[in-house]
Amino acid sequence: MVIENKDRNWGMVIDTDKCTGCNGCVIACQVENNVPLNDQNKFERGRVMSWMRVERYWEGEFPEVKARFIPIPCQHCANAPCEPVCPVYATYHNNEGMNIQVYNRCVGTRYCANGCPYIVRFFNYWEPIWPEEMRNHLNPDVTVRSRGIMEKCSFCIQRIRRGARKAKEENRELEDGEITTACQDACSTQAITFGDLNDPESKVSKLSKDDRSYTLMPHLNTDPNVIYLASIKENKEEFQEEKANSHD
Amino acid sequence: MKVIVPIIGLGGLSTIAILAILFAGLINAWLGQPLPVLGFEQTFDQPINFPHTKHAGPVTEGGLGMDCTYCHRTVENSSSAHVPAVELCASCHRAIGSENSEELKKLRESAGIYSENNQVIVDPKKASPINWKRVHRLPDHVRFVHSAHINYLTNNPGAIKNIPEHLNIYGKENVLSSEVCSTCHGDVANMEQVHQVEPLKMGQCVNCHRENGGPTDCAACHH
């Protein structure tokens, strides 16, 4: 009956083979989560805020070179390096497998950002300012973070809450695929899948057992909830060789 | 200073200074509490002195006994209980109410209603919203959802607090949405000017959540 108490493990599967690097997820995230706008000043200082970023790398030698993209949100690690370093317990793991950032507890020590190997935590160095015509575009379900606190991808927790609440009001269990994140909705090639990894029937848990699946920086043993599917190589042996090497 | 210092000594002076700082801190913390905690009623002078007593008050006491959800329409299925648009007020008050009432004149003005040649004309171009002052305000980092709480309380009337005298909901299994509001808002139907009754601080939220098995995860409200 009480849906919040059910132990879930929200996870995301990102198919890098489908990713075209269009940056749609970045914009969707920025709009959904009231992430402040970045200007040149922020780029120059290396203080860009974007909960989701798309990294580009080249594959192959010129002239047979291919651009590959990998979108990186907060990995929501099960063994998160950011959590034990927080002196005020502002970031912790809840029973839904999410790494939570409690904005009103945060005092801005930035230890968590130093500990994060994926560089997905962002510190508000300035009070966020939007152009006057964009003031009414802010999402009322998400707190506007003020200066001096840390923020990061929340797996669109406001959408999870909304979905869970709706299911509870209608006296039913949440269905797989009912809750979508903003980046998932915006993805033109449907490279992003979101769901409950604890549910063996869900789409994400099936995809996460795919041959192509891997996690970022597995040697750190962070056990992320964001699972990537490798881009498809023309010959399969090359991929298996690479995958075997990455575990060494 | 030459006289005082030898008498009470430097130790005494520093003690007084420390006590003064502590006292200032105490006063600051005291005033930082919301006024209802201290037993004062903080009322606001609204742009139109809307009488909840006349609209929502019990029929036996001269009110109309209107349901709260008639005006605060989105409260059952949305996170916020919206203040109604002027048009909703005007839907009744273009006909009902004294012509000479000062408050109704203000309402008709902001709804764009005027009479010409014994005809009532509604001109939406002349309408303008009323700048109501907000009475119940939660901090910006809290996400309170009315619909979830109303959904729970209507099915679990045991958790309702501050039940007004004129309501008879004891022993019922299901109650109306408008009968649960008093838990946080008090008996608004009998308030001349709406004021905050409960402190609406996090301690109160968490206590109620613990008593009724609500989620106590930080991310349930703070996100």
C-alpha cells in the first residue's frame, strides 16, 4: 500500500551506440531542474553547471575516424565516494537506490565534489540568475538552489514522486516505464532508459544484463546505477577483447 | 570607566559582555519563531477583506456553508490549493451582494464588472487580478503536496487535528475533502481574518509523518 517504503533501485541504461551527441538531454535537464544558465564567464572559470553532459571522443585513425558520444549524469553509485565525506550528512543513499542531495542541509564544503571521480557534482558559486522573460519558466516542483550549495542530477526525483503519488491515489503499483526522466523524454534516438533495477522484469534490468553493458570506472568499485551499453563494433572479437582488458 | 573597572573588575565586565551576547542571541531566536508559536495571531490586511465566515461558515451561524473545494478547486488533485481567479468570485457576485458594499465594489472593479443603462456588463479587458497576501508560506526548499495529504486524511480521519466544533466527523470512515483542512489551517471558516494557527515547521511535519507512517526520507519533501 505505501509505495514509498518499497525498496527500489532506480537505474538508468544509456545506449552509447544510439547517442548522436545532439545535447538534447542536456537542455531538457537544464529546463526541468532549474539549472542556472552558463555564460562565457563560467566556461572560462571551469564552473559550468550541467547535471548532464555529453562527452565526445574520437575513434579510429584519420581518415577513418568516428565521433563517439557518452552522456554522463550523476552515476548514483551504490558505494558513492561523495557520501562518507559530507560532514553534515547532506548527501546520503535512500531506500530507492538514489544518491540524494539535501539542499537545505548542505553547507558548501565541496568535499563531495572533490571525491566524485565522474565530476558530476556542481557547486553554486553565484546566486542563480535567469533573464527576466525566463523567470516564469522555472519548474515549481524543483527547489532553486541558492549560492553556496552543491547540486547534482537527482534522477528527476520530482517525476518519481509525482508518479508514485499518482499510483498511490489510484491504488495500484507503479508500472515499468511509467516514470521517465527529462533527458529520456528529450532523447531523439531513445538511447536512455529509466526504471527499477530491483524488478527483474523491467526494461532497464533486462538491458543491464546485455552483453554490451559496462559501467564507468569499474576499478573504483563505486557500483553505479547508471549502466552504459557499448557502441557496436564491426567485429565482435575486438569488443570482447576490450571488455576483458578493462576488467584487469 | 576609571571608577567602574576597579569596583567590579575586568572579570565582571567580561561576564556582563558574554551575558549580553547570550541574551541578544536568545531574543533573536525568540523573534525568529513564527508568531503563532508565541500565541499571537498574525493577521494580514488583504486588498479585499474577504469574509471566510460568511462564505464557508456553518449555516447555523449565518454562513453559507460552502465547501472549501468550491473555490480552492485544485486542492484535491494538485500540489497547491489555488486561490480562485476573480472570474470565479464574479460568477456569483455580478448578481449577488449589496451594490453599496465597499469590498464588493473593489471586487467588481478588478473583475471588470460595471453597470450601464441598467445592464450589468462584464469586460474582461478591464479585469485585473487581486494581489492577495499569502498567509501560509513554507520555505522554498520544501515541496508540500496538498492532494497526497488530503487523499490520506479523507480515508484516515483519525489523523485529523483541530476539528472545528460544528463538524461531526467522529467515528466516520471517509470524510469530505473540506473536513480535513483544519489539521494544518485551523478553523478557517470561523476566522474574520485568516491567520496561521500551526507553526508549520519541520518538527510538526515529521511528528505527524511518524505517527501516521508517512515517509521520513529527506527526499520525500526536500528536492
